[in-house]
Amino acid sequence: MSKANRTWGWHLARDGERLELVLGGYSSFHDSAIRSFCLQRIRRTHEGVSGLPLPGNRTREMLDLRLEVLHNRYGAPPVPGKPDYIATLDFLDIRASDIDVNGMVEEATITEMTLAETPEGLIQLDLTPNIGLDIRLTCKEAVVVDLRPYTREV
């Protein structure tokens, strides 16, 4: 079995090993739920999408996506004394995307969420929904920003 199959590609994310340490293994985020979805254009760079400097003092605004995911929200109940976790995930400098935002109107549950590396050295995110939000995007970097415990509502 390849490393990508064992990690669902999360070894490609900065701080991706935190998933393994905190959750006890890498996750496909099956039976998880999207708690929040935020597209932001607040960071700037002096480089073009090619990585070369832009002429003069020009800048390019980068588009980033932040997802908050309730890990295992619809899975088996947690073991007593072991909490569930909210994963905060950033996908930085999006280059291409296909996002059905209307899916957030419904309950946004995940069948699988994986990362893969493109031949250009970018990262592809493929979030396959069970119900709701459907995302396919290509970005410069994926980051596991935070994992914090939460108490699941029954």
C-alpha cells in the first residue's frame, strides 16, 4: 500500500502529521461534517502564479479557503474519555476550483476528503460529499491549522 493510500494524502499538508498524533491515525474524514466554510482574499504576494516576481511593485491577491470540520461527527460515538475533534484546515493560494457552495445549505457530511500532488507541485483537494458541500480545488499549500476537542451533540 502506498503512503498516499495510508494517509489519504494528508502527509502533503503542512503539519499533517498532527492528524496522526491527535486522532490516532490519518483520516479520510469519513462521517465528518463541515462546520464552516470561508473563502478569503486577504493575503498578497509580489509573485505571479508562475512563482516569478511581478513587474514593478505589483501584487497579486491570493484566494484561500478555511474549513472547520467536525471529525467523525456521524460516526461511532467516541470512547469515553477520548473527545472528538474540530479540525481547522487551510487551503492556500487557490489556483483552480469547482465548489458547489449551495451544498452548505444542506447538512454537509463527508464521504471522503483527500489530497494529491499535481505534476506542477501543487496540491489537489477532493472533498466527496455524502450530502451537501462538494469541493475540488488546486492550491499551493494545505495546512492543518488546529485540532481542538469538542463535545458531540447526540
